[in-house]
Amino acid sequence: MKLNLEEVQHNCKKELANMKLDQVKEKGEENRVRETLNNQIEDLKVKLEIENNSVEMYKKLLEEKERELVKQMNSVNDENWNKINELTNEKCFRFKNLEIN
């Protein structure tokens, strides 16, 4: 009976030790998974920051191109108004010359 009790106690201690070992293994695996996920999150944050910076850069480039386009359009409009003004002046001058003759 004492031998049987010692055997049961030994088996319980052995099972308890195995359970503790399994718990340590599972906790280590959880920590590895957590660390992997945290690293992935950090990588994604860095990529997001890079993309946000790219978006800002492209916005600034677009604004600059739009300003250049507006300047070009204004220049063309000014040229056209000058041509219209010159033609109108020439027309008036010719009409005056016709009236005089």
C-alpha cells in the first residue's frame, strides 16, 4: 500500500512537472508570436509613414504643376488679349484711313 501511494505521488509529481514544462513551452510560443506580430505592426507603421510622405510629396508636386499651368494659361490669355487689342487698333486705324480717303 505504501509502495502504491509512493507510485501515485511520483506519477502526480511527474505529471505536474510535464504540465509546467508544457505551460512554459506555450508561454514561449505565445511570446514569439506576440513579438512577430509586434514586428509586423512596426514594419507596417514604417511603410504607412513612407507612403504618407510620398502622398504629401505628390500633392506638393501636383500643386506646383497646377500653378505652372495657371501661369501658362494666363500668359497665353495675355498674348491673345494683346493680339486682339492690336487687331482692333489696326482695324480702327484702317477704318479711319478709309474715312479720310
